[in-house]
Amino acid sequence: MKFTNAISSNRTNFKSNYWLWIYSIIFASIWINTLIGTTDTNNWLLENTLTFLFIIFLVISIKRYQFSDLSYLLICVYLCLHVYGSKYTYADNPLGYWLQDTFNSSRNHYDRIVHFSFGFMLAYPMREIFLKWFQYPKTISWLLPIEITLSVSGFYELIEWAVADVFFKAQGDAYLGTQGDIWDAQKDMFLAFIGAILATSIVSIIKKIFRIYDTSTIH
């Protein structure tokens, strides 16, 4: 019960939010470990450029607005998956190889897992921004995370192209991790898009079920 209350609350004081401290410590520990144990420092820096920017956004935003603890948990899980991929490069990720051997797959799918997680894990925090921070209508707050996920995914693929073909050709192959799949970019965008749709749909269904339950309890 205490855990449920902690997850659903939105505290205004960072120092008293022990869940946020726990998430921060877990992520910082994993992030440092990926840097210490990385096999390619240049690739690690490239992969974590957006991570640095995202962390800066979270630090700045917390002074005026805070996500719910559930949103911070989802953000933490996604960032941990992302930085773990940067430790070895996505194409050579050990967990991906284990999954490849276990399911007899033709490629290392760790990058696909992270792209799906981008939509699935971050759609709820984005929904919270539009619903609670900007006070948008519920329908708009449901649609915007899906649209933004698809837009950001497409923009990220453009960034990968620029890194691989224009700015850092030496790290291009490792950064892209296409593994010979000419449709890799399109599949990555599609997975993120599906992840966002699933996340928002699940949230809507759960809220509708609890609304029905609360109404039946009252009557």
C-alpha cells in the first residue's frame, strides 16, 4: 500500500522524495559502470549526447515541475536500457546476443528493444506533461505522445545519418548498428510508434476500469 501511494503521489520537494533518490542512484551507478566498462569510448560519448541533454532537462524542470514517481520510474528504466546499450554498442550487446541465441534470431535485437521502449516507457511521462503541466484536454494529451514519439524517432534517424555519413564516419557503423538491414531505420521508428500506442492504450484502459470500479462501489 505504501508503495502504491508513493508511486501515485507527486511530491514538490526533491529532498524528501526517496523514490526519486533511489531511481537517481540506480541510474547513476549503471551509467558510471557503462563508461568504465565500455569497449568504445567515442561511441559511448556519441550515444550519450542526448542522454546528457535529457538529464539536464530533468534537473532544470524539477525546480518548477515534477513528474509523478511512476513517470520517473519509467524514465529511469528507459535510460538504463539506453546507456547499457552504449556500453558495448547496440549491435554487440551481450543481452542481445543471449536473446539471439535463445530465440534463434538472425540478428542482435537489443537496439529494437530500446527503440520500442522509447515509445512504451516515455509515452506516459509525455502524457503527464500535456495533461498536468499544460492542462491540455485528455484526448490531445493521449494523441500528442504518439505523434511526438514518431516525430522524434524520425528526427533521431536523421541524427544517426548525419553522425554516420557526415560528422563522425569512423564511428558511423558502430553508432548505426544496422547489422545489414536496409530497413533498420523504418523498423526502429515503427517499434517506437507501436510502443507509444500500446502505452497510452493501456493507461486509458486501466483508468477506464478503475473509473467503472469506483462508480460501482459508490452505487
